[in-house]
Amino acid sequence: MDNKQPVAAALSRRQIVALGAATLAASTWPLAGRADDKKTSSSGSTTIALANTGITGKRVVVVGGGMAGMTAAKYLRLWGGPGVQVTLVDPDAVYTSNIMSNLVLNGSRTVASLQFKRDALTSRYGVLRKAASLVAIDAAAHEVTLSDGSRLGYDRLVLAPGVSFDDAYGLTQTDYDTRTPHAWRAGPQTTLLRQRIAAMSNGDTFVMTIPKAPYRCPPGPYERACLVADYLKTAKGPNCRVVVLDENLAIQAERHTFETAFNQIHAGVIDYVPGAFGIEIDAASGVVRYVDALGLTRTIAARVVNPIPPHRAVGSAGDGWMARAGLNNGPDGRWAGVDMLSYETTALPGSGIHVLGDAAVTGMPKAGHVANQEAKICADAIVRAFLGQGPDPAPVANSACYSPVTAGTASWLTAVYQYDPLDRRMKIAAGGGRTTINGAPATATESAVISSGNFQDMGVWFKTLMADTAG
């Protein structure tokens, strides 16, 4: 490879700008026919071509095996070649997708159907795996300490830890696990919330809260309200009520879709309350108090309470590892500030530490598809750095998601993001790459209809996204 030429990853990113599912698989096209190193799975059934970059002796540690971490590990090997050793650190044997997890609540899916093993990262791409959690970072020594007492050295460190959830509204982590599940991390709490909803009767009230933005998956809470309402009026009776207490002043994503859903499709069931504040929840009784936009205190007796509490980057609170390393330099100390060209932390420029996904402040939504895109930009930048090059000066990313509104219909939202060198942020781009139209910022494109066809397409999109991330 001529080191004066950009790494193939840059071209691949431009090929995945179109709406998500159909083009995710195209992300490896430029490598075919260029690589001459073969990595064969243990079964011998699959051969993956790694890029022949000439890089040797480089070590990358990736912390966190979610959407961002898995994608970064895979593409660092795929684009970096056999000379880039990648170790993925995560304590869990499988990844449980948050995407599609709201469908567990109406019985359409199971938690098991959302679980993905990381075996292919090892067998197909040669990613090393370490079952542990991060405890500390020694940025000066380029070394991390793990929960099993081991230490790993690195040339580059990629952090994709995800989010943790605050104690809020008078609730504790124990309340979330046992009585008032937020289920904003798919797993046991999702199952618990499903059980609580299934036990409701006609006339019961379901109350959910939405924290102030930014939070993980902007349309997700509104999608959840719709699916719960659809299930209750179908399975329990017409007198159930879903109350949505939104700390934001308006719907945060797919506004047309969810206004239609709240006011027409689920009219009489969903009561949407924007600008709610001062929320207090009694976990034992299910009584919820809040102050509405008029300043009036309201009280609701709920059968099921589903608080989505404020959240932050893992390790950013108190004496957590991110806070100790000084990486939580984003708003309110909750997030990591990053250079959007490489995702290297802006707290320690030149440290070789990169932060991805929900933990970072990027100007893009905190969402699974976005995490996949960010990971590719980061992997490309790291490979370029190993080759003595600067990062791509004009990265492009796509955000795409589907939102089920009933058990058989859905909407979708998509946007193309381009790097703005003046603001050093990723911004939504319209046709021709414009980030403004007549002086106003370009906006995401939303489906004009809520349809069964969108629901079917959602399954294809999800399957393709997960295959690109973990397969």
C-alpha cells in the first residue's frame, strides 16, 4: 500500500451513507481483492481477508462490547491487517441489543432473540477477548488495569463503555432492579417490565418518565409508550391509561410520527405531558407526583411505573475510572468530549485514547446505528495514524432507525451527517451536502407514513446492522 493514499475505510464510509440496512454490508467492499492475508475461522468454513497495510506490532485495546466496541474491534482488524492486535474487553459472554427491545414488552420478541455472541469477532477476524471490566487507565504508561487484576498495554485505547443510570426521582438502583425497572439497558429489567405490564388489568395506569436530552435513543421512549398502549388496549381493555411524563418541552425525535400516534392511533389511551418536572416516585405504592408546565402539582396512582432516569457515561460519576482519568469533560461531567475526526478525547489530546458511542458528545444521536458508524470513523483514523497519516478531514456518517408504533406497523427516521470544520461537529446534511437550507439547519428525514411495510423493513435493517457489527 502507498502510505500517501488514504486507507480503504474512508471510501467505505462514503459508500454507507445511504439509508442503513441495504448498504451496511458494503462497508468491506474496497478491501476485496486488495488484501493478501487470510484469516480462517476455527471451523475452516469462513475466510476473511484482512487488509495488507504493512502495519506491524501495534496493540489496540477496546473496552466495551456493545455496538460501538464490537464494530471498532472488527474493523480495526479488517482494515488494519494482521499487524494490528485487537483485544476486546467486556465482562459479559453475550451482547443483548437495546435495539428492538421494546418489542419484548408486548410479547413480539424475547430477550433471548436479542442476544448476540461475539465468537465471530475471534474466529473470523482474530480479535482477542478478555472477560473483565475496566478499573483504571494509566494514560502516561499506555496501560489499563482490569477487574481480574491483569494489565494490558496499548498503542491505542478505544473506550465504548455505554451508559450508567442515576438514582433519580427518589429511586435507587435496587428499585430499578426489583420494583420500578427502567429497562433502558436490555436484559433482566426488560423481562421484569414485561411481567409487570402483562399483570395489568383493564382500568390500570402505566406511568413512564423521559429524562432531559441527551439520552440513549431519542425516539425510544415514545416508541415504548406506543407499544405499551397498543398492548394494553388490545389485551387488557379500552380503559387502560399510559401517562408519559416528559422532562423535555417537546417530542425529541419523529415528532410527526408520534404526534399522530398519540393523538390518533392511541388517542384516549396515551396522555402525553411535556415539560414535567419535580418528579417523585414512591416505589412501594406506585404513587407518582410531578409539577406540570403550569406549575401545578399532580398525583397519579400507577399500577406500573417505568422511570427512564437521567444517564451518563459509565465511569464518569464520583471516583469512577473515567472521572479519575479526567475524560468526563463533556456537559455536566456526564460525557466525554471528543475530536470528531478521530474520536480521540479532547481532555487528553495526543494520548491515543478514543471514546465512542453513547459515552461521547458528538452532535449525533446516542443510538446503535450511530455507534456502528462512529466506530468505523474511529477505526479508520487509528489505522491512518499507524500509517503516519492524519484522519479523514471530511468524515460522513449515517443515522437510521425504525420505530414500531403498534404490533405490526412502524415508522423510520434517517439522516446523513457531515463534519463541519468551523464548528468541529457532525451536522445533518441535506441534498448536495448542505447543512443549512435558506439559513435554517437541515433536518432528519422522517417516514411519511406508519405502515406494515416499514415494520417488515425494520426486521431486515436490524438483521443487517447486527451482522455488520458482530458477524
